[in-house]
Amino acid sequence: MTEIKNINVGITIGDINGIGPEIILKSLHDRRILTSITPIIYGSDKALNHYKQKSGLEDLNMITIKEASAAKKNKINVINVNSEPVEVQEGKESVNAGKIAVLALEKATKDISTGGIDVIVTAPISKSVCQNAGFDFPGHTEYFSSLSNGIEALMLLNSSIMRIALVTTHVALKDVPKNISKEKIINKATTFNQSLNKDFGIRKPKIAILSLNPHSGEDGKMGSEEKDIILPAIKELNEEGILAFGPFPSDGFFGSESRRDFDGILSMYHDQGLTAFKALSFDEGVNYTSGLPIVRTSPDHGTAFDIAGKGIASETSMRNAIYLAIDIYNSRVSHKENLRNSLEVQKPKEKQKEATKHKGLKKN
């Protein structure tokens, strides 16, 4: 059995004018978390110290380092990503805050690619602020997908109540139908199935697939996507051995207890899945970017500018994001170990004798 190591967790600060710095500090305030991880915060020690004072966390000790390789165990490590003056403006949008958020993300991404950190946990960003600072992506999911050799990442929301993945993510509602195809549903469901198995340790996951139209299209009266796209996709997934079921009308599905019968739910578009998820999971949910070679999680909420600096932001989702990243990392290690062991097939005795007799021969 592979020994579970102390995990280097890279945490990007997000928008310094939002609640990101506060919930990061609150998540790390209980020192017991440092027994299993070494946190490395990418951002600004000035901004963190500002919110440390505002949140009454003066006893929280941080050290500033220049590179992830210098991180100290049992310490909260901080890497400053910006050499320019840092001004905290609680609750306000600023290009300066966007630049720090983008630089933090870029530095953490570089470090995970070189092994400096093991997982990334991203605090909330303002997409419009970051885009004004040169971030040319709709969100984190698309950013990490672009850096992973064209892998189409899967947005997966996780809580103790449910796991929901999305076929389309940051797409206008009017554009959703044209962004849905049989191939896309199959690809997303296959990635979802693999993630449930490898990242969450579920051997034969059952996936519920939601319909696009009300009442599953009413046999074509309210749309043909169910008959023409979703049902054929489910049939092909079943033929591939994936336990996919549906399509289910989302209102009835979330309104009943049948959702408890499934390990994962595949939603057609952003608000269809996330509205139900956030209503039922409150502030405990975690956003996980599935399908990537790296592990990246984040809280399932935004920057919450309206409560920034007031010391009232809940750290539950951020703490859960850190723990989920650890769990998935460890699950991947165990999955890899189990896979390697399963491939070590013993040779029959006769074959072993023959192999020993000719062991000096090389394969062509």
C-alpha cells in the first residue's frame, strides 16, 4: 500500500476585494488541518494581513516564501505574485485586484505542472474584473481545460447530498440547445463515470441524465432534443457498460427522493443543475473540475462583494474544497496502486519454466 504523503495544497487568493482572503484564513485557522497538508497561498501577504486583522485572526501565523520548494510543513506559506503596490478596496471591482487574481492563478498552475504543489484550490474571482485584466476565459473551468491539451473538462458540483455535472457551463440560455449533441453528452457522461470511479471510489456508478425541455419534451410537443439526442446518447452509454438512466424532467427529479438512488446527476445547462444544487446544499458545496490530469477544486459561491471585509463570510465551502482536493488526490493514488496490482497477473507454472529457460532472449 502506498503511504499517503503530506500534500502541498496551492490556494489562489481570488479577488482580494471579495471574501476570498477571509475564507482562506478562516479555513486554515484550525491548526489541525496542517497535520495533513502544507498550504501555499498564492496572492498578497498585504491583503491577507488586512483581512486577518479585520476577521480577528491575529493569532494566525503566516510566512512569506519565494517559491513552493521553500514551503515549510505545519506553516501557512504565502507567495507574493505581484511586485506592484497592493491596495485593498473591500467590495469594489478593480483592475489591480483582477491582475493579482490572474497572476496567482498563473503561478499556481506553473507550480502544479512542475510538481511544486499537488492540488489547486481556487478562491472566487470576478470574471468581468479578471477579463478586464487580460483573463480571456469565461471561468476557471475553461482556463484549466485550455492548459490540458484540449481536454474538455467537466464542471462537477459535490456535496454530502449530491453530485451534479454539467453538459454546458457558461453558455447563454438561448445558445444551450445548439451546444448539446449526442457526442457531447456521451463524452461528458463518460468523463463523469470515470471521475466517480477514480476520484470518488465508486465502482459502478449510476448516473441520472436530465432532460432539456419541460416534461422531457412531451414526446416531441415541447422539443425534440430528448428523442433525437438525449435518448440515443443514453442508449449508446448503456451499450458501453455505463449505467446511465433518463432523461428525467428536472422539476420532478429534484422534487422527489429518486435523486438519492444515483451517484451522479448530469444536467444539460448551468442553472438547471446549480439552482437545485445550491438550494439543497446551502454553503457546503464544492466545485470540482473533473477530467483533468490535475486536481482543482473551489468553493461553489462567488466573490460576495456585498459582505467583503465584514467578517461574516462562511468558510465552510472553502474548507470542504480543501478537504475534497485531498480526498481526490488520495483516491487517485489508491486507484493507480490498485490498477497496477490488478495488472500483475501470475504466469502459469509451465509458462514460468519456459520463460526461465529462455530468459536471455529479447522480444522483437
